[in-house]
Amino acid sequence: YGGYSQKSGDGSKKESYVCLHLGLTDYRTFVGTNLTPSWEKFLVASEDDPTQCRHTSSPLGNGAIVETSDQKIVLLQRSNNVGEFPGHFVFPGGHPEPEEVGIETHEYCKGSKDSELVNKKVSQEMFESIIREVVEEIGVPATSLSDPLFIGISRRVLNVRPAIFFFIKCSLESKEIHQLYSKAQDGYESTQLYTVSMIEVEHMTSKMPGCHQGGFALYKLMVEALKKN
């Protein structure tokens, strides 16, 4: 993740849209920059986030605030065996996969005539990947989920890792989701699923990774904006 820009639509489309500036990284680079104990040494003095973090790997994670049909929010407690933030509370998520759109090397797009097509595929993967993560992590069928709504990007203070957040409605009740969770494909990454109220999430944020705290703050902004409309 190398930052974003906000642009206005062309012609009859007056809606603004967000353009993400993305590159390609790998796990080895991530371990050697963001995850090293001396990660702060990679930062450049700048008020501009992309400039400040230009020497870090900063893989773009994703997360979803999933709202059940009985107005609860889905949270997971991470396993104690995972590498990052064991035992912490998180929203379902993971990260987009470059391989899903055929990108496997850094040279893929250099001089490519169909870069516009690649951009569309990458954009589509942003939305498809979060649905995959939710399905795999909590076990609900994709048909029970609404189209993801992009609500913003959050970045941890610790190791400056960014994550893109979405809001998704689920047509199932909390009880049904709890039953499906036991058979989730990626259930080993977490030890427990919670369906809680917005106030309860507020009390659990102190044991969330910073980017997920930011994701919840983005969700609250969305809720406030909808009330005003």
C-alpha cells in the first residue's frame, strides 16, 4: 500500500471515488521491515504517510464489520498460535491475493497495454477477497452476505501496517452464525466467535490491533453519517 487519492467522476458521473496506489510485496520483505523489532528505523521523517512508510513492506490487509440480521457485530478472538496479535479480538479479514488476478511478479505490469484491465481486476479482487475471508473465517455462505461497502483505510501506529475496511450485512441471525462457525474453513486462526452490540465492541477495542481499532472508528463514522441522512 502506497497511499490513495480521491478523484471526481468524469462526464455525467459526479460521484467522487478513491484510487489506491498499490505495489507488490512478499512475506519475506514484510518480516524484514514491518515485523522487525527495529521497524521504526525504516520510517522517513514526513507528515505524509506514503512518504514516511516508503521503505516498509506495508502489505494491505482487509477487514469487515459484519452486521447480523439481529443487529449484532461479529468479532473473532485470535488463536494463541498465530504470529501476530495472539489472543486479540479482530474483525473477520485477511488480505487480497495478487495471484487471484494473475499477478505473480513485480514486472507484471511494466509496459503492459492492458493496465486498465489489470486495474479493474485488482479493484474487483479488493471486494471479492473480503467476501472470501468472511466465508472462510466464520463459515457463513456467501449468499447470506451483502455486497461489501468500502468505508476506509486504517493504519496501525505499531509497525505501520495498513488495512482496508468494509461494511457487510449478513442475513443470518447470531445464533445461526455461531452454529456455522464450528465448521469454518479457517477456524483454526481463531478460538472463539462473538456477536456483540456496538457498545460491547467499544469495551473490547483495548485488546484489538490498532488497525482494527481504526476499522471500528470508521464504522462509527459511517453510522453517524447515515443518521444525519
